[in-house]
Amino acid sequence: MPESAPIYLDYHATTPVDERVVAAMLPFFTERFGNAASRQHAFGWEASKAVERARKQVAALVDARPAEVVFTSGATEANNLALFGVMRAAADRRHLVTLTSEHRSVLDPASALETEGFAVTRVPVRADGLVDLDVLARALGPETALVSVMTANNEVGVLQPLDAIAGLAHDRGILVHSDAAQAAGKVPAGSTFPADLISLSGHKIYGPKGVGALVVRRRTPRIGLAPLLHGGGHEQGLRPGTLDVPAIVGFGAAADLCFRELDLEVPRLLDLRTRLVEALAGLPGRHVHGSLDRRLANNLNVGFDGIHGDQLLLGLTDVAVSSGAACASATARPSHVLKALGVPDDLARASIRIGLGRWTTEAEVDRAAERIRGVVTELRARRAAG
């Protein structure tokens, strides 16, 4: 890559679609264009078969069964379906528990549920971004229907102790939902995803935008889930509408690639993250937000004392990073996630989220670190000069 080319380090916001994924999708826009719900002819059969293959590929990413995968437009819709679906279907339990550091697509539905008469408890997190299990346990009661906790935070990358959380909830007969949009494809399947409901997103794993899934575990007793929309009976009656076959095929192909390449990709990203941390270590007043021990390999959230936050990103015109969640970047308010960790407003505004990805190189990490050091140093000098 030329020295002048911009560097993309915002892989938490979205990922480029892998060329192998594009190749898998293309035939379903043209010669294999059938409606997956058309079961009377070969065009529909072919589309339906492709959807079911993708369902298996997505299921494998979180150690689920294909029949447990409900395709949606993305993790935001999946989160809404999980929260509204469970709470509205739970006749005798009207209490939801979540964390203050959750994504807005969980916190906003939680607030909306309060207007419908449901009780919501937002449990705080510690300075390292992790929930105190004793505090969480005290929030659970006989009225609690659902606990919703992200697998990996979308801003600071911390991995919550989902196994322990699920144990606390299940011992009390409480369901667990987890937004795993950032974690899926970046951490191993199996015990990492013990939740009853799991939200996933295609464009976070090198697949297309506009497609995701809610995994609904088939446990005993069966999970009650009220649909958000009605009409057509698609996706087990939970998500009506004609399926976007090309996008679903792409989602499946992306999931399969992440599943097969995980063991090589995670150590590579961890090495790059360590290289970046070390390259920025010499800057005085540098703060890493969130635990480095329990964290996605590709995430770094770092802040710098003594600079104007709104000038930091403006100075990094050739390095694509963000000040927080992409869906909240239009607001001037400091990140609610960093505030939940107890980070002061000035430092929260002077913080950046760095997301490494499949095509990030050592040279890009080195050049990005050099640019960050240079911009921070320059901004501090300007501020000192008055």
C-alpha cells in the first residue's frame, strides 16, 4: 500500500466484504434469483437450499443448530426481537436486567419496554468494563424474565464472563440474551456462547450489510418469543418477509470463512494489537480503557490527557478510527460506554477506538501509531502555547 493511502482501522464499525464472499453471492442476483419461499419449482428449491446451507454455516459460528437460526436485517433487529419478543411473551415475569455499557440497540429497546410497564435494571460495570457478578446476582429476582449482556463490548472490546452470567440466570429460571455481533468469528464457539438468544451481524464478519440473525436455542421449556412483525410465516413465524437470498448466502460464506480461519487470525491480530500498544506506550498521559486481559484481540480503546477531543480525529485524516460506536458518532456527547467505566468526560472525548482486521498489516499499524503520536504531540504543543 502506498505511504499516502489512508489506513482503515475501524473494523468494529464495519468490515469490507471479502472477495470470496462476493463470489458466493453474485450468482444469486442473476441466474439463481429464485424466492426461497417458492417451493413449487426448481428456482425456489435452489434458493431455499442455499439459504439452508447458509443457516448451517452461521449456526456453526456459535455452536448452534441450523434450526435455531432466524435471519434478520442485522444485529439491531435481532436485539429488538430478543428483548421485545421475550418480555412480551413472558406473562408472569416483567423484569429485564442489562448493563449500563450495552449497545444502544439494547439500551433503547429497554427504555421503550419501560414505557410499556416493564421494569428494567441497568447494572453498572467496573472500571475495567467487566460486570461484578455479585452485583449482577443481586439484581436478579423472581420477576426477572431476561438478562441481556453483550459477549464483547463494541467500544472497549471487553469479553464479559458469559458462562458465569448464564449460570446465575439459569439457576433462577431466567433466560439470557447476548449481542455477539462483535465477538462472533473472533472468539471460539462452544462455551463462549452459552446464551439462550444470540444476536449476530453479517457486516461485522466480512459479509454484506443488511443481514444478521437471532439464534434462538431450542431448550426445554421452549423459549417463548413474540414476533415484532406479522405476515407470511417466514422464519418460523418470527420474521416475515421475502428472504434476501444473496445477502444470506454472503452471511453464510463469511461465517464459514471466519470459522475456518479463526485459529490463525486471532493470534495474528493479537500480535498486531500488542505491537500497537507498545508503539503508543511512550506517550505520556496515555490511557487504555477496559481490561487488556479479557478483550477481543483486534480491539484497542485509548485516550490521551491534555488534548481537545474533537481535534484528535480531525488530525487523523489518513487513519480511519472512531471516537466510539459508529451509530452514535453524530452526537457530541462522550461515549456512554466510557462513562459507564468511570472515564471523565474530557478524557472520554479525547479517546479513540481502534479496530484491527483481516487486511491490517504490520506496516499499517506502525504508520498509524506514528501518526497518532504525532497528532497528540502537536495538539498538546498547540494547547501549551495558548
